[in-house]
Amino acid sequence: MRYAMAIDTRKCVGCADCVVACQTENNVPMGYARDWIVESVSGTYPKLELEIRSERCNHCEDAPCVRCCPTGASHIVEGGIVLVEHDKCIGCGACIEACPYDARYPHPDGYVDKCTFCVHRVEKGENPACVEVCPTHCLHFGDLDDPNSDVSKVVAERKWKVLAPEAGTKPQLYFLL
Ligand code: SF4
Ligand code: SF4
Ligand code: SF4
């Protein structure tokens, strides 16, 4: 099993419903976020292209945040989901430094927090909160090892890219182009 998310950059309108849903579902404190919207413009005037991306932790297969954690708080569970065990985290911030995607934040309660792929929902057979609420259905989540999953189908059918592949972390967010 290999959980992954595909984000359709052609359908995302940047409404940030995913950000609000995540904050509510996961009690993310005010001023912090587990997911965020990036608008990037490329090309030269008048041929400009706007890409809107809903970003979060990439649940990297080769995760530097896990390798550098001195207490084992950052770990990988079944399906490749990268989690932080709050009780084990000493808040040293090594993982924040190590993440090439800036996906982690220091929680005011003293531990480091980030996207969990809503594992508490996934375990019940539900989609992550952000996927559930997206009004344009631009987020696809599922098991990449299952060829019939929603995420496998879109990744097989569409062109995609991962962010910062040069970091060598084998990220599991696929941005559909
Ligand atoms: Fe770790 Fe950052 Fe990769 Fe998430 S995106 S698994 S926090 S290195
Ligand atoms: Fe590990 Fe917590 Fe330190 Fe991050 S802040 S490296 S999770 S102990
Ligand atoms: Fe937030 Fe869950 Fe979406 Fe991750 S999968 S960004 S924790 S709502």
C-alpha cells in the first residue's frame, strides 16, 4: 500500500476551502497551517501562465525529517504516511530545518506538527478533509499500489510533476498539469 495525493493544478481555483477544512478537522492553531495555496506565474508577458497549487507535506518515501529526528517522534506508518508522535517530540526543530518543502510548523504546545493525510479519517475508509470539501474536486487521494484507485487513475492518465525532485526525497504529491 502506498498512499498518495494528486492535485489538479488546472482545476484548483485557490479558494482555500481545503485550508479551512484542514484547520477545523485537525484543530490547527490560529496563524498556522498544515496546507496552503501557492500561486505561481511563469512565462513572459503577454504569454503568462498561472498555476495554483494546494500544497502540504509530501509524505516523502525517503524522508529527511524522519532520518534527522533524534527521538523517533517522526516516523513512517503503513502506507507510507509520515507522522509525528507528539509525546515523543521535544520540539528541537531539526525536522523543520530538514524538510525541503517547509511543510512543518512548531505547534504552540511544544511539538512539531504537519499534515497527517488525515490518517484518522483514512483508517475509517474516509477521504482526507481537504479532499472531501474541495468544490472543484481537484484533490485525489488513495493507494497508488491499487491501479483502480482514484489517484492511480489520474496519475496514469495525466501529465504530472513533483515539487523539488532534486531534493531526492521521493515525494508522494503529484501535481497534475
Ligand atoms: Fe518530511 Fe517535509 Fe517530506 Fe513531509 S514533505 S515527509 S515533512 S521532508
Ligand atoms: Fe523529532 Fe520533534 Fe525534533 Fe522534529 S522537533 S526532529 S519531530 S524531536
Ligand atoms: Fe490537512 Fe488532512 Fe488535507 Fe493533510 S490530508 S492537508 S491533514 S486535511
